[in-house]
Amino acid sequence: MPELPEVETIARTLAPDVESRLILAVDAPDQSALVTGSGASDVEAFRQLVVGRRIATVGRRGKLLLLHLQAPGGHDGGTIAVHLRMTGRVLALAPGEAPVRPRVILTLSDRGEGGLQLVFSDVRRFGRMHAFAPGGGSDSIERWPFYRDLGPEPLAMSALEFRQRVLYPGAKGQDGRKSKARIKALLLDQTVLAGIGNIYADEALLRAGIRPDAVAGGLSARRLDRLFAAVQAVLTRAIAENGSSIRDYRDAHGDAGAFQNHFRAYGRGGENCLDCGAVMRSLRVAGRTSTFCPRCQTA
DNA sequence: ACGGATTCCTGATGGC
DNA sequence: TGCCATCAGGAATCCG
């Protein structure tokens, strides 16, 4: 499931291939993959927003892959945002290379070494490719609630900010009441911090010695600082390993990541803890399977 | 303000 | 072998 490290890896492998190319055409075998700023699933409206624009830079925000576009003349051309959800892939393919069941194909211009196709495929079809207009209007990315409400980047925030946002997620600390939510629910909440999913939440909680169902407001500053350090360490390491390939995830060149070889929690229910040997348990927290070590992790 | 259920999807897996 | 049930999960939405 593409989370922050996987999307970061896709952005890094995609950028050198697509930057400075023009979008020449949009084909959508699965029209429901496309969304325009106004919320419609309309190929013509999507084409209007992106065809003739240049991909200036490729970026990431949380789990969103961002293609920043440039209009003729060099000014802001809006943004394409791809949310891969569970099984989405974004691939850079040579013309004629046929991916399995593409949902969307962007045909890109030749920079001198041949053209390129940017392909969005996604077996489970939960993902979406959104096109936004420039300028901050109602069809701009800034007005998209999901984007607007994203919390800070985990690798670009302070331990203090993490503690504040996790202890007082709703009231922003103003009324001083501590959160009764479970810590894992908050790690998964994209408005608290952006980019963590089920895999990295479990991995960070194990490394921090905190149970996924611990009430956030009951955790000491010291333990929350340890959790934040674990979040950063796990994400940094996973990026260095090009993400985790459980089954579907691949980078823009179709290559798998390697961090799945370093899982200590995710998917290890019933197996022995790599630190203490106790049998790992699984619970449902925030609707997700959550695996933890009953000896190493406490509430 | 929180948890839980439901929806969207399809492939993998396991029991019989 | 084949059939069916179950599970996986990010986020929106509704309900209590």
C-alpha cells in the first residue's frame, strides 16, 4: 500500500523521466479514475486542464504524488495529484510498452530521446488522478478539502509539534483537554500528520514500545518523543530502501522496494517478536489490523 | 469527540 | 479441481 516512502520513491524515479515534457494526450480506459477540481469524473474536462501543459516538477505531499504543471508562457499551469490508495501504480513507459489494464495514459512529448507514456494502473480501482486549475479558485488544489486539511510532513516537523498535534488533535490545544483517541488512529489520521498508513504506523509503534490501542492523552512527553523519533527513523529507512513491496507496489520503473524485508510488526501476527521472542498479537484498531508485541509494547 | 460499520474494488488464500 | 467465504485497506460518510 503506497504510503509516504512509496510515493516518495515513485516521485524520485518518475521525476527525471517526465520533467519538462509536455502532456500531449489523455486516454482513459477507466474514466472513473479521473477527477477534476470541481469533483466531476469527466475526461474532456480533465483534458482541458492538462493537455498542452508541461510537467515542470514532480513532488509529493503526504501520500499524494504531485505533478506541477506549467502553462504555455511559463506561468502556473495547475497540478495533477494522484492518490494511489491500495494498489495504484504510476509508471513511466516507452511508447508501445503496454501495461496491464491501464486506467489512464498520459502521452508525453519527446525531449530528444523519444516520447514517453505516464501510465496510471490500479487493479482495485480505489485510486484517483485529480486535475486542478492554477490560481487558487474553486477548482484549484488549495481548495480541495483533502489537500487543504493535510497535517505536516512527518520528516519536516518538530517533536514538539508532533506531541501537540497528537495530544490535542481536535481542539488544537486551546481547551487543554487531552485526546482520548487511540494513538494508532491519530498516526493514521492524515490531518494530524500526512503520509502514514497501516504498515508504518505498526512499525513505528513497535520501535517505540507503545501499543496501538494506547490512549494518546495518557502517553508521557518522553514516550511521544520516542514515538516521533521512531516515525522519522522508520520513514527515513523505508525511503532509503525504496519503499515496501508487499505485492502491488512498484516504483515508476516497475522495480520493487526492499523495506518489507525489515518489517518487525506488520503482517507478523502469530510469529515471534524479533526482540524478545514473545508471540506477536493482532488487534483491530481504527478499523485496521494492528500487530504488536505484548511484551515489548505497553499502553 | 470518539468508535464502529459501510462502501468502494479485486486478487489471494483457505477450507471443504 | 472448483466453489465459496473471508480478508486486505485509505478515506468518505453516516450513525450512535
